[in-house]
Amino acid sequence: MTPLAALAGGALAGFAIAVPVGAIGVLLIQEGMRRGIRPGLAAATGVASVDALYCLVAVVAGAAVAPLITRIEPWPAVVGGIALVAIAALGLTKGFARAVPRSSGRPVEGSALGGFPLFFGLTLINPATVVYFVAIATGLADLHADPFAAALFVAGAGLASLAWQTVLVVAGAIFGRRATPRVQHITVIVGYVIVAGFGITLLVRALV
């Protein structure tokens, strides 16, 4: 596999796992909208870091890791569902308790670290990402024989994921700067309701 093909293949894999917007995507949009671009980018980096990490695990030891993940199911999904429901409940509680702001709707810039630990952890408890990358990596035998190509594949996946998560954060920040305070307030409530829906769906699928 040529270096360019490995990098492009990794990028395609990264976009394929990142582009479908789920609970993490909704939370990233909210992070950009409410806190601004800097902390939002930190959160996006947390998500992309896990995608790159899981891609690396899949490329290096995917055949050995996949059965282990199967054995511990459905507990990762249960933990993930509970975490999403808890985050949504906390957000909704604060959202309903807080009056609609009267000032112009500009994001409140947070620290540079932002939500990196939170988003890293939320993405980490989704082992389905490992299974996804394993399915791809097992079909690319050249990666196992060429460490440089494998490294480029992982880098491509991580960069593609970071690019998409950044798009979500920037879109949220732009919306946060242009929307009225009331629209922002409603959007936050709706966003957390969607996140709660994702969490409940995870729990139902895992336990039923």
C-alpha cells in the first residue's frame, strides 16, 4: 500500500465513523454554541484522540481485541447510556432553572482545556468504534506488513475525525453568536432532549 493510499484510506475510515451525528456530535455543537471555539476545539480533540487511539488498537491488535469487547457486552453500552442520560438530565435541570438571558447571544469563552476530559471519556466508553476499525483493518492486510503505512492510516483517521468534529464546533459557535438568547435557550433544551434520547436508546438496546 502506498503512503498516499494509506493516508487516504484512513481519512475515509475516519470520516465514515465521525460524520453520522450522534449524541457526541450534538454535545459538540452545544459546546461550541455555549462556550466558544477554544474549549469546543479541545472537546473535538478529545473525540478525535479516541478515534485515533481505537484505530491504532484495531490496526495493531484488532484480531485479539475484538473478542474481548464482545465478551464484556452490553456493559459499555449501559455505562455510555447512563452517562448520556446523566449529562442530559443535568443540562436540562440547569436549562429549565435558568432564565432566558437578555443580553446578546455570544458564547461564553471557557478555558483552553475546555471539555477535553469529558469528551475523551464519553468517546472512550464506546468500544463499537474499535469493532468498526477492526472490520476495516482486517481487510487491509498490507497495513500489518508495513508499519509506516499503518501509522499513516491511523493519522488519516484521526485527522479526518478532528476535521469533522471541528466543523461541528465551529457551526455551533457561529450559531451561538448569531442566534437570539431565546433561540439559544430553546436550542440547548432541545439538544439535551436529543442526547437523553440517544442515551435511553443505548440502554434499551443493551438491556432488552
